[in-house]
Amino acid sequence: MSPVPPPHDAARTADRAVIADLMAEYCERVDEYDIDAVAALFTADCVTDYGPGRGGRVTGRSAVRDRIAAGQAAFRRTHHQLGQSRIAFDPQDPGRARGTTYVTATHEEWDGRVWRAHLRYVDVLCRDGDRWALAERRVEAALVENRPEIDWVWVRRRPPER
């Protein structure tokens, strides 16, 4: 009988830690309005979709940077709080992974209006040289408080059986 392999080897454990730091750094830099540092977390050919009411699909690091800068300029302050995260590595390509990370994002607009979005970041991550980077990010909303007019891509939810 052959031994059962461990669920995660040391390299994958290290990759998970690096990816967790990448997610945290994204939130820290967005909250600090350090837009160039946010953009640097993405690959040069990245694709993002923050939803139709937040800029829609954008391709390329420079365009993503500009979209994030414009979107974040609407706020005096933000606070992005990460929740659970699940990372699945591509068995065919050790340099690619998919991630789903929950985030609660609180926003204070310049006029004092405060609203909160409970979101999921659905990401494709890849090795970009010697680092992990965001190749794709899609934002799905689960619940949004005090901004009903923004058009979101909603988390798919099955209707209850009746």
C-alpha cells in the first residue's frame, strides 16, 4: 500500500501565504489610495470586471490603474476587510491558480454618505516572474447597503424550493 500524500506540500503552502499577502496588500493600497502600487499587483495584460456600475470589463494594467483611480477618487475614505479565501491551484500549470475571496468594503463619499458592499473577488492568479500577480479579477456582489442605484454582477443564488 502506498502512503497517502500530504494535502499541501511545502511549496503550495508557501504559495498560499504569498497569495494571502497579495490579497491583503491590494486592500491596504486601495485604502491608502496608492493607485500605482495597486496596479503593480496585476499582470501587464490583466483583465478586471468590477461590475457594470463600477467600470465593467477593463483590459491591461494601465487601463485597470486608470479605472481604479477614477473609481476610488469618489471616496474620502475606504476600508476593505478580507474574509475567507479559497485558492485552487491549476493541476496542469503550477504557475496558475483560481481564488475566491470574500471582502466587505466600506466607502465614505466626499459628501459624507457611507455605504457598504459585501463582495466576492473571483480571481485568476499567475506567476509573473518571481511573484504571484492578479491576471483576472471579477467582482460579484452578495449584498450592498445604501447604494441601490449601482448596477452589480450579483452572486448567483438558487431560489428556495417551494
